[in-house]
Amino acid sequence: MSVAPDKKHDAMVLKIFEYRDALLAYAFTILRDWQLAEDALQETVLVVLNRDAEAEPVRDLFAWVRRVLRNKCMETIRSRTRETTNEQERLQALVTEACDAYLDEDSAAGLKKMKQALRHCMGKLRSGSLDLLVGFYYRMQSCKHLAEQQGRSVNAVKLALSRTRDRLRVCVQRQLPLLDAET
Amino acid sequence: MNEELFEKYMRDELSGAETAELARLLEEESTGKERFVAFAQQWHLFGDVAHQLQAASVAPAPETARRVRRFPAPAPSVWRRGLSWRLPALAAVVLIGLGVLITLQWDRLALPGGDLYGIATLVSASGSVGVQRAGAHRPAIEGQALARGDVVRTGSEDAATVIRYADGSVLELAQQSAVVLENGGDARSKSVTLQTGSLLADVAPQQAGLPMTLGTPHARIVVRGTSFRVWVDSATTRIWMFEGVVDVVNRTDGSGVPIAAGQVAAVGRRTDVTGRPPDDASGEPAGRARNGLIALYTFIERDGAIVRDVSGTGSPLNLRIEDVRAVDRLAHGGLRLREPTVVASDAPAEKIFRACRQRNELTVEAWIKPAVRSQTGPARIVSMSESRQARNFTLGQDNFIGRTVEDPGEPGLFSMRLRTTETDLNGMPTLQSRLGPAKLRLTHLVFTRDARGEATIYVDGKPLRRGAFPGVFADWDDGYRLMLGRELDGAWPWLGEYYLVAVYSRALSPEEISANLRAGIPKHHAKRVRPTARQTSLLHAPHSPAPLAVSSLRFSFSEF
């Protein structure tokens, strides 16, 4: 996809917003921190806005945005003071390579639809199940921690998570064709 | 194993060896990368969406708000260049949009008392449901915001009418009911009055010191988070608790009493609390065997996603319909599974596990009407299982095995799988009723297994198949849920109608099975589905079980 110079800022920003979820998932997979991932995406937006209006048009806009985001993630990792081993650096490179391989415009569109379906399905969950998902996936709390917090056994928490995932999986499978039909 | 590695990566908890192992997986295994990326994307989606939904329903705490943005504000020049013309334009578009929306959707948005979005939403309404606001009565609209002071009324033919609060609390109004969303009190607390009719309340945990109050002409019910049903008639209010505890205050004498799960309170001039629901509330036909009864479902609910365990034994093991759009609540009771879905307990069926494993006996009974003769898998009618390959027991409908691979066999038989120390984890080999009795009519189906291992499948009181499940129940799994309709993993759906399902922790005798057959289906179902002439003749015939040969178990080739 090639973009005319006078429209390219708008097109790039729109592209980022359109595929924000997929780009954020990409950054999150590399950084494993919600806030750092958000920050990396914000900085990517700034790079796009700062880009010289007279620069060469970008041929593959999505790939270009992804590359900028990848560089921002790498900068973030490098800025951490913690020392890394060779093995960790190797793993980081492989993770980034895997993310690059499976994030294109099509998969981003699929992820966007998946999120829409998931939002519908999670909206039907009881607040306790939602709390469990937030604790486990968003706050990255372990099952042990959640079990202590809720006064339940670790197995009970694992079981509850597993069931919630099952329910969501079934619900999303039902919801996706409906979304397809709507579009 | 790989998922453990992926999870540890996401949590940044990999050891040196695990780091090397994950690197090897991503480098060498062709599907490793794909699975890893899918796992990480799912993690992100789950966390992101769950957090957004939670944040939308709860006002952000100051600490949370601080966490949202750590990124330093961008240089003014950058934002001026990029957004200087966009912001006013965006604001104008938003204002115009709001104007159009308010004009078109005033009924949904404009609420008295400054409640722009209301205190609750009418998420489901049909037929003649109406909302009375400021003296004016209008037909209800699905998705309509409700404000304090609104009165919601349902008609005689209305299906489930559901009111949902932002915290997930749900009120499901039955037919011919009227509920008022009360004014007054603390703006953060919920206060409703059921003037007449019945409602099912599924209330999320409320803030400390701010309980929900449900009033009726006879009682005030203080709710901190639980599930119960309330009926109001001219003389009494009845409350049937499914979970947790509520405090019930009698308006006549001012006395208060806590009502716990499984209890029923009748509040009139005085308050009576009983251990099990009254017959007209439970729908249990008179004259049925009760000794050893662990779970009983009479499908009396006319709406909602819950099927209540009305056995009165231990904590109720209620079932939840996964997809209410796939089922019909029949006009006089009963549940029709029109499309594949599962009706399953939220928690493991511990009381069934404990009682049956202790006695090594079991009876599973169902009054059903199959929708299709040729259902296979076996199609799950009643199951206590984990997946298509692991179960404690499953009562199902199946086909005869054909003589060749191409031959689908003869449709229509009932089958039982039961895990013992002599059968596999899938409860196989399967015991099948060979006479092809699955007909598309009301059917009384019973499976019994006694402590000696003798097993029988009865259809309409007649013992059609006798076999043996040797061994004991020592291998039963305490983590399996009770379910109707299909497996949790989506496998082998059964389609048809349920009128009664019961599980006993002992083998009912032939006489008791005849008594249950004689008792029939819950009386309100009988208005719609009448026993056949054959069932009627059986009801009145003296019990004389035909002698049966005890056969070896027949192996079913259904693998799942």
C-alpha cells in the first residue's frame, strides 16, 4: 500500500488506531508490561507524526509501523538497567521474530474481530469471573496469590479459570459468525 | 507443558534452563512459534478486555488512575502540529453526534433526577412489558436505561424480562409482575419493590454497608450478594434461597430472620422458615421416592439461565444454561434444547460424588422427550463428566452399531456409561438398551446400579436391559460437574425436552421406579404433555418385571 505525501500522516495514524489492539499485543508480548507496551505504541505515534512530510512514501504501511514499534520495544528493553544473559537475548530475538512472522494486516483484522467477540462474551460473565481474569491476566497474579486473596484453594482457582476460558471459547466461537454476518 | 513455559515467559519467571528450552521450541519446532504467538495474543486480549470491562463497571480508584499513564506528555510542538486542527473538528463532530443521538434516543437517555444513563438497564423485554415513568406508561424497549422511580410491569405472555445493574446484578421478572426501582436512600445502594408477581434475583456482592433492599408488601429483604426467588401474592411473600444468606424483616411484627441457601421463608402475619421449598414451588410430584435423592430438577423456571436443584438435599446444585438462545422455556414448564448447548452446574457435583462413592450405588432418572431419533455419540442426556473422554457417568441416546462401517445402524436406543474400577475412565464398555426404545414422545428413563454391580435400564417402568458394571466407584473424580445436553467441550449434543431429572445415591427398586412413573411429571407440565396410553396403562398395572437374561456388557464403538 503506497500513500501520497499529503495524506500519509493521517493514513498512518489511522492505521495505528485501526490495528491498535494487534500492535499493542505485539508490544506486550515483547515487553510483558501493560504500561511499557502502551508507552511504546505512543512513541510510535510520535515517530509517525514527526516524520518528514517530504519523505519517501511508505510502500507497506503496516509493516513500517510494526518495524517502528519493534524498534521502540527494543529501545525500552535496552534502557532497562538489568543485565541480560546471552540466552535471554537469544530468546528475545526469537520472540520478536515469531511476533513479526504472525502479525500482518490480516491477522490484525482477525484479532480486532476476536476482541469484539470477546468483549461481548466477557460482558456476560459474573463479576467474580471477571475479577479472576483481571487478576490473572492483567495484574499477572499467580493462582496461589489469587487463591489466598479469595480464600479458595489453588485448584479451585485453576478450575474456575479453566471453566471461564471454556465458556469464553464457546461463546466466541458462536459470536464470530454473527460478527461476520454483520459486516 | 509448553503452555507452562509460555506462561512463565509472560510472567518473566523463566529459569535459565527454561529460557533455553523456550528458545529451542521457538527455533526448532514448526508450530512452536505459532502456538506461542497465539498464547501471548490470547493473554493480552483476556487481560485487556477484562480490565476494560471491570474499569467500565467500577469507578477507578485513585491508585488505578495513576497507573494508567506513565508515559511523559509529548512535546507541545509535536501535538500542535499533529492535532491542532483535529481537536476542534473532533469536538464539533462529537457535539453534533450527541445532538442527533439525544433527539432520536431521548426515551433511552433522558431520565429524571439527573440520571443520564439510569441506574440499570432493561436488557431483555418482549411482548407487553411496559415502563411507567413520571405517570406515563410506555412500551419497554430492549436496552432502555431505567431510572429511580420507574415501574416495570410484565404481562401474562411475556418471556424473560431482565433488568441488569452496572455491577452485574440481575433481576428477572416473571409474568404478571410489577417492580419499582425506588427513590430515596443512599444513591449508591439499590432499592426495589416487588409489588406483585415473582422475580429471580442474582445479586453481585454489594459494597459493605450498602446492601440492596428488596421490598414487598409483607417483607423487607436485605441482600448483600446472593441468588434467590421471591413470590408475592395478596397474603404472603415467599423467598426461596439458592445461594448465600439474606435477612428478612417481617413488616407486620418487625421481626428479622436470616434465610440461608436451600431454605424457604413464607412471610405473612408471621415468618415461617422451612428446610425445603413447598411442593408448588419445587414442582416435585407427590408420591415420588425421596430416600437417597441427591439432586432433583423439575424445570419449573419460566425464564432465566438457571435450572434449580429442588431436592432440598444439601446445598442446591443449580444448573446454568450456557446459551439461553438455544433453549425454549415451555409455556407450562419444561425445558426444550432446540439447538446444541449445555446446562451445567457451575461447580463440581460434590454431593453426588460423595454420596455415590460412599455407597457404590446410583440411580439416574429422566422424564424426557427426544427431538430426534437418530442422536449419537452417545448424545448426552444427563452426564457427570469432564470431556468427551472422561466421566463418572453418562446417560445418553445412541444408535445401534451397524453391521458394516458404512451401515449407520438403527437409530434410537438409550445407553449408560459408568466409571468403576473395572471400566475405563470414559465409563466404557457401555450398557445399551437393545430394543430401540427411543421414541419421539414423553419417556420415563431410569438407570440403576446397585452395590453388587447389577445395572438396569428401565424405559416407562419396564426393565429393558440388564447388565453389570462390576467394581466400585473408588476412581470417581470429584472435579466433574453435572450437565445436561452435551459435554462441556461441545461434544455430542442431545436435543429434546426435559421435564424432570433426578439423581439418587442408591439403586431404586422396581417398585420405587413404578412409583416415580406413577407420580408422573410435574403437574404444571402435564397440562401440555400427557402420558401416553401405554404409560397410563403401566401406571395402573401391577408391577411384574419381565425376567431378563443378564448379558455381558456390549462394547460401543463410539470413541468419545
